[in-house]
Amino acid sequence: MNNAMSCFSGSTNYVASPELMHAVNVSIALEKPLLIKGEPGTGKTMLAEAISEALEKELIIWSIKSTTKAKDGLYVYDTVQRLYDSQFNEGNVADIKKYIKPGKVGEAFIAEKQPILLIDEIDKADLEFPNDMLWELDKMEFYIPETKETIKAKERPIVIITSNAEKELPDAFLRRCIFHYIAFPDPDTMRDIVKVHFADIENRLLDQALDSFYRLRGIRDIQKKPSTSELLDWIKALTISGIPIEKIEEELPFLGVLLKKNQDIDTVEQSRKRGFGLKGM
Amino acid sequence: MFIEFFYLLRERKLMVSTTEWLDLCEALDSGLCGPSLLEFYHLCRAILVKSEADYDKFDMAFAIYFRDVENLPDIPDEVWKWLNGGEKTKDELWDKIDPNAPDYELDQLKKMLQERLQEQRSCHRGGNYWIGAGGTSVLGHGGFAKQGVRVGGESRYQSALQVARQRDYRDFREDNILDTRQFQLAFRKLRQYSSTMQAEKTELDIDGTIQKTSDNAGYLNLVFEKPRKNTVKLLLLFDSDGSMQRYSKLCSALFQAVYKSNHFSDLKVYYFHNCVYEHLYKDPACRRGEWVNTEWVLANLGSEYRVIFVGDAAMAPSELFREGGNCVIGMYNDIPGVDWLKRIKDRYPHHIWLNPIPERSWHDIFGHYTVEAIEEMIPMFELTLTGLEKGIKKLLVNR
């Protein structure tokens, strides 16, 4: 990176691969949203936090739900409140501005300093949602018909979008994004990640835990594979409980921390009974 | 610059748009890329490729375009030179084939390639032993051997190991005149309103509001209710095997009925060939590579999806029960088809199988063994209006 742009190179508690850092910097330089995809628990949401920390910029998070509409992110016109106020003659009802509240995107646009806008799990929303956001993300402005105002971003926010690939995103939307897929970390990277969170973890414990963890992930029939955050919780539980290290592989204590579905726990139990599931898969 | 690369990508079915290409140019102009090819690779990929599913296509195109920059490590430069130019026709080569040549396994061929790479010191054309172009050796390209490893060049005669047979079945989506309305009416029954489920109250209930406001002596009192929308999500799995072709009209009608029934909250359609294995195809032609992993479907489509299989369920028992039973050449399956069906069945509590073969013949046709086995596992109905209606009732029943 030669020019003097804000440059992201990971942070103290986030391990980013060089490709990921490159993608982040490209998206900042080209002023295009960065679309991050990957298995749950590969640190998609954490990335935005890490960038905000590293570049010392405010982070605005817009979590998408299945009922979220694109307009909700821009502004909300509280008509019901206005109606009630008019009945009881409270406040100045003529002042519509009072009833218009900025959404998360709106907030990011009116922020004084360049913020980071995280649109989290965009695929949760309706299929049309990404298309409805095209103009706003392109031009970084929107129009409020009620007050005849145009809100334009003071500083183009850095936009990070995450997706769990539950739904396909429209092509028109994809064309405007920089894309990066976070692959599930390999054991070596995972070791670094764990070390960031537990600086003084015993090496033998880490070996055992990682070994069992990747074996569990290797079992074919597991529906919800344990991810990084579950591994971290598990290691925490293991260290606190002080279970002897050699028992980890044998007993798999606190399995419920790693697996969140009854069927999956049954599957693991079964394959252990048959004696091959955990060994040699 | 690199404009051929752009077209190569598009040729490889990576639909890069002009906007994205200009973005890449802008990125290069503004010095976002260092001198290394790897960095350039990552930059291109981040800007041009928008799905991890396409990473592979991109890699292949990149490797082809930049192969002069960085050669494959295990094939030395001279070998590439030996292989360039001088191709012969199939007829010229035909009489050169040694009929007694042994059949090699893929592993053997790979090993032979290794050995020859060590022995060979010069360029070869038209021979039958060394790595070369235009001969009947099993190693090289542009030649004609019953099997072999292609080293560079374009595929000429599709005879290298692992070429699966081409199947181009007619697309179910094409229009026909058959009346689909009756099927459509049947599908209309497949619904479950969100008002009977847990949902947020987001819609204004006008009657309720009038009632409450009157009760409240004219002071406004707004009442909201749950929206009334169909929440049924449908996963449709079509068999597009050759034996299904005689039922294509019927299947086509069903397909169109489903597509026209726009009241589903989501509809996913995939195809399989005889039985479900590790891949589900995206279109009825079942072309290699144009698929999604069955695993992905299981992981990403929640258990609320209702599954309809459409297929004749008649196949050779090994196709259902055996590992490696997949009859498509080169598609060895580690997990028998029956286990895949079971996994789908376990994942989605609401599932039915529609069979275009009339119910009365299920027990005496060719393949009745697998029909019966599947019928035992998944509720099976014949693909007629009555069968469909019965099936839909079954899909709506709770567990």
C-alpha cells in the first residue's frame, strides 16, 4: 500500500489473513462496500469491530432481521406518536421533523467523522432488501419526502456487509461490492486465534482441545458444526474446570458448549460407541 | 490492459461486468497492488468474484491466462515447448493404436507421468511412449489413446479417463400447452398463514381499532394484528434421469404449476439423476459442476422447508444401496443414495415423494425393489391430481 490511505493490518485481538486485510484496504480505497461471507463463527462481525478499533472510527451496527425493511435503516416516521400527540394536543404536531428519527444508515450519514457502518447478516432480510439499498449505498444519500429533505453523507462511511449465504444476493448488488470469503481457519491459524484470546494457555491443553475440535468438525452427520466462538467458550470452560488434559479427548467434557443440537450430541455419542467416529475420521 | 483476461473470465462463465472491470483498473491505477502476482491475484479476486462458489472458476482462468508467468511447478518448461504444435487427425492415429495396450488405472497413469518426466530429455511427436503431442501415447495431448492424462493443450477427443457421458435433457421450464391449472389449484392448498404462528403484530387491524376507539369514547386506540401471509417454504427435488423422460409432460405441468403458484414464501428447485447423492443439480441437464452440495442444502435450508421429491424411484438396487452406486461415470459416491435420502428425510419432517408411475404398477415394474424401499421410507403418492392432493394434505400435517 503506497499511498497514504487509512490502512488496516489486523488488531490486537483479531487475527486477519493477508488476503482479508488486502480486501479491506481495497474496499476502503475504492469506497465500495465490503461484502464478507463465511461460515458462522469465522469472525465476520468481529472484523468490523477490529477495523473500528484499528482505525479509531465509530462503529454503527445495523443488525438485519427477517422483518427489516430497507427504509428502516434510513429513517422512521413515527406516525402513531404524531397521531396520539394531535389528539391530546401535546407538543408541536406541525413540526414533522420531530417525528422523524434516523435509522442506522441515517446515523452513519449524519455522523461528523467518518464512521464504519456494519450491515450485519444482510441475507436474513427479504430477497428485495439488497436491491432497495443500491441507490443509498452508491450515492450515499437519501430523500425524506415528508420533510422534503435530502440527507447526504458528510463523510462516506466505510461499509462492511456480512452474509451467512442463507439467500443468494442479487447480481446488481454484488457488482457494487468488494467480496471476500473467510474460509474456516486451519489448525495453525486457529492456534493463533486462541492465543490472542488466552495468552497464557498451556500448549498441551491447546493441542488436545484443537485435536478434538477438528475431529468433531470432521464427523459427517453433524448438522451444526462447532465454530470458533464455541471453541473459545469450550477452552474457557476447560481451563476453569481444571479437567486433567488427558481426559479431554476421552470424555469430551462440556460437549454442550460445542454442540447446540440434541441430534448432534446423539450423533457424537453414537459414533463414539461404534468406536470410529472420533478416531481416524 | 489484460482485456483478454476479462473475456477469458466471461468465457469461463464468470459473469464479470464492465463496472467491475473498470473498478479493477481504477484499483490498479491507484496503486493498490504491489509488484507480486499473488497480490494481483487477491485484488482481482476481491473485485471480480462475488461468490466463493466461483473461486474455482476464477482460479482456473487465472492459471490459464498467467501460466506463462508462473508455470505449474511439476511440469518443466521444455515439456510445454515439446507439446506445442503439430496435431494429427483421429483417422491418422487410429491405425497406430496398439490393441494390446494395457488399461491403466488413474493412479498408474499419474505414476507413469512422474517417471517419464524424469526420463524424458527431448521433444516427441506422434509416438506412443513418451509424453508428446499428436500420438497414441497415454501421456500428452492432442493425441488419440483410449485413456490417458492430458498434459496441456485442448481436449480433442473426449477419451481421457473420467469423461462422463453427455446428457442434454429437455428443460422442464419450457412452455407447453398442457393445462396446469388443476395442479395449481391443488398447490393453493399448501399454505399455512403466519397469523397462526408466532409473529410480530405489525398490521393495522381496522375493525379492532374502530371497536377499541369507540370503547375509548372516541379517543384513538390503535390495534395491530399479525400479518396474514403464507409461510410455507418448498423444496422441490426433481429426478431428471433418462427413465423420467416419458413422464416429462406430466413433470413439466407440475413444475409450471409450482412456479405459477407464487404464494410460497420461498421455493427452491434442484434436480438429481436417479437418486440423490452428494450433489444436487441446478438445472435438469444435470451437468457436471453446475450443482450445489447436498450438504449445503441441508445446512442452509431450515427444517421448516417442505420437501417434495418427484421421481420414478425405479433404479438398480446398487444405485440406491451401494457406495459408488452413482451411475454417472466418474462420480463415485462414498455414501449410498439411501443414506442421503434418509438424511433429507430426518432433516425435513415434512416430506413426500410423487411418483409418475401409476400406483398399481409400483410392485411389478422394473425397479420395483427400490420403489418399495423408498416407499417404506418416504410417503409416496402417484403423480396425479388426486395423488397430489393427498400428498399436500400429508405435507401440512404436523409431523
